[in-house]
Amino acid sequence: MSAVPRAAPTPLAERPAWRALLEHYQKIRTLHLRDLFAADAGRGERLSVEAVGLYLDYSKNRVTDETMALLVRLANECGLAERITAMFSGAKINVTEERAVLHVALRMPADARLVVDGADVVPEVQAVLARMAAFCDEVRSGAWRGHTGRVIRNVINVGIGGSDLGPVMAYEALRHYSRRDMIFRFVSNVDGTDFAEATRDLDPEETLFIVCSKTFTTLETLTNAHSAREWALRKLGDARAIRRHFVAVSTNADEVAKFGIDPQNMFGFWDWVGGRYSMDSAVGLSTMLAIGPENFRAMLAGFHAMDEHFRSTSFERNLPALMGLLAVWYNDFFGAQTAAVFPYEQYLKRFPAYLQQLTMESNGKHVTLEGAPVGVNTGPIYWGEPGTNGQHSFYQLIHQGTRLIPCDFIGFCQSLNPLGQHHDLLLANLFAQTEALAFGKTAAEVAAAGTSARLVPHRTFEGNRPTNTLIAERLTPHTLGLLVALYEHSVFTQGVIWNIDSFDQWGVELGKVLANRIVPELTSAADPKPVHDSSTNALIRRYRRLRRGSP
Ligand code: F6P
């Protein structure tokens, strides 16, 4: 299917719903959550949605029924329903790269059908999944041996960006379900320390490298992959060892072959899978090795359940649409510059880092699909840490600072590691934080508690800090799939409102080009001509002078 033909749409700021929201914002911006809750005893239950095993409480947001109706109207005016249909049907909605955007096909059931450019992609997806499963079974059972006959005990994923963050996050998130007798590590940074520390205590005879790169041309990954080959061959000696110790995940078979990895050992995917949307493709090979094919399929089923919910539910009850619209509300009307996500679940410690690429590489754009300035602010800065650690670090600023930071809190009712009272304490803290952020503590309340007049302003909490709370029963592969798809589609919703291409990433190119130009200037024997600005020239000179010394 070809690119969606588009006439230049009405600029966002001129849309009737946008204007109505601007007017509405003036009316409600001083409304306090205290008053909204006091006026409506059922608000907490009413402004919540339960679907596909996730419960979203969005009542602690600075919204009224009118706000939500206007946001839904905005979604309709921006054609969210049509854009969802376009994505799910394989239209080339990534217009700057002329690509379909079909991560949803990666988790469709085997009997589904989705024809793109004349071919049904579902059987191809299923075939790769089957190959991955067969390979994982071999490695996990010990049938796949290293070159010297030893069982594989260590798996190192070499990749960066989407070829790293998804696999690391998923491995950490699902560690509870993983093979505890195997070691999984992830090397991404071109800083040699990353590789050195990941391999220093491992035996090459028992180590399998997954070189994971959509393009197979990424500087960091290729540099690390070459170092990995040297490291392995130093012990294994024989170049034939590569085929037992290296597999590739890529869309670029030619480059994989050039590197020397047997095409039999390559797991493919397709240009319609964006790097940051790829953790459920073959990029998830390390995840599957860790948790096994059955758990991996359960994760895919979670993704798919959220896809179906997003595709078929009215926006008023649609989890990703609601979260996306609320994100736009704070970003563009309240002027929030950042958004935070706090998983009260240690296993989700890398979830904020994963979300940073998903959200910011997708929606950090300044022009519309037609190339005109967007005219409003786009992607907020995402950040976060697992609870309760953040409470003893930066929550102070969220509670009493001068900036508005909308936060998502994520919690699970059951712990995977029940231990005394720990889990009740953890969840009590989650609930307490959202309560404190919403309702605060007035000066009168502080004074009534006997605080000296001098300290009353310091101890007052304004409140009215918006939060979403997401609750699920337990962290499972299925729940992880639900959560990731939820954020993927929330990002999509925001991108549709801003009318930007959420699936390209041109902004990463310039730095790569300049770095390639600078490399020879750092390493050449003769002093390079000072071709840069005075700051860059001076930095290069200093580095050349000092680089020789080593510890
Ligand atoms: O530099 C950004 C980027 O292109 C990401 O979008 C991508 O996930 C990452 O680099 C890695 O790319 P590849 O998988 O092709 O090595």
C-alpha cells in the first residue's frame, strides 16, 4: 500500500477543538484537584478505565468532563481513527522514509492476514518466530554447542538504541522468568569499557554473541562486534568458531555476510519495523533465550491485546488514546516541559530509559508531515526512576518546585518476590505519592499542626500535581507486552495530534556524520588543519596532546 495522499491539513493551532481547548484551559487552569474531588465523590472511579488487564486511574489529572470531551474532539478532528486504520493496514505512514509502520504485525496471531505490497507479512513473521524458537530451544537445552563442544552459558547482545534498549529492558523486566543458570549481558556503548566489563569474567568457549543491528552499519555496534570477534578468536583460534559463537539480527543480509556471520545464523526482520519498535521482532532474540519461546509468545499476546484495544475502542475508554491526549494537554496547554514515569517495580528499572528512546526519538520533531513548522511544542522530555528510590532524590522538586511535571505511576498488586511487608510498603508509597501530589497540604493545615509561622510556607504543599496511576495484577511477560504497546500507541496518538512523523529519526544523522569526519583528525600522524570552529579545534588539539598517556 502506498503513502497516504494528504492535502495540507488545517494547522493544529487553527483547529476548532484546539481553540476551544485554549479557551477552556483559561477557565480551568486554576481549578484545584482538591475542589474537583470534593465536588464529585465518584471522580476516582469515574475517571478510570480497566481494559485488557490494566487499570488506568486518570482522575488525578487537571481535567473536567469538558476537557476530556474536547481532547477527544481534537483526536477526531486530527483524524486519529483514520490514522490508526492506516497504520494497521500497512499504509506508508512513515512518509519521510516511505515505509509502512507495522510493529503491530509482529504480534498478530498466526491465523491473521496482513497484505503489504502484495505479500501477506504474517507468515513471514511467524516463520522467523519459529526459527528463533528452534534456535533458543537448542541453546537452552545445551544441544547447541560452542566450537570446542562446551555448552553456551553466556549470551551477549551487541547493539545500540532500539537494538539494545528494548532487549535490556525486557531482560531486566522478565528476569524472574529467565534462565538463572545463564548470564545475559548487553554491550552498546562504543566506549571500550562497556565491552571490557561485559566480557572480563567470561569464557569465550561458552559465550554466544548476538550482533543486533537493523542496518548492520551502525558504528558502535560494528566496532563492538569486531572487538567481540577478536576476543573470541584470541581463545578459540580458528575462524570457523565464528559460526558457533555469533548470530546476527538484522534486515541487511549482505552486511551480515560481509562481517562473516553465516546467513543460516541470521534472524531477519523488515524495514517496516522501526528500531525503537522492534523488541518483539527478532531483536528480542536475547529475550527469548532468557525467558524461553513460550513466555516470549505470552509477551507478544500482551502486545496484541493492547493493539486490539487501541484499534477498536472508542477514545473515551481507550487507554493509549487517553494517555496520549493527556500528554498533549500538559505539554501544549500547561506548558509542561517534561513528563516522568515511575515504576514501583524493581524489575522495571530500565523501563524509563527504554521509554526515552520510544518517546523522544519518535516525537522530538519540529515539522509536520508536510514539512511545515509544527507551530506548537512537540515531544516532552521523558525521565524516571523506579520507586521508591526517586522519592529520596528528586521528588522534592515535583512536590514543591516551580515546574509542573505530569507523572505516570506504575504498580503491581502482587510481588514476584514476596518478602515480609515489603510489597505493602512499596504500594503504600505509590498511593501516598499520588495523593500528596494531587492534594498537597494547605498553609492552614500546616499551621493547625503547630508549625511555627516562619516554617509554614516551607512546609506547605500546593498540590494540584497531575498523575496517572497504572495498576496490574502482576508483572508477567503478558503484562510487559501490554505496557510497552500502551506507550507505543500513546506516542502514536501524540504524533497524530501534532501531525508529525513519529517513525523517522533524521535528528541523529548530523552528529554521526561529523563524528566520522573527526575520527581521522584524532588519529592521523600529522596535525590536522583546523577546519572547525575555535572551540572544536581547541578540543581536538587538547585531545591529540593528551591521548597517548594510559593508566
Ligand atoms: O541512531 C539512531 C538509531 O538509528 C536508532 O533509531 C536505532 O534504534 C539505532 O540507531 C540502532 O540502529 P541499528 O539497529 O541499525 O544498529
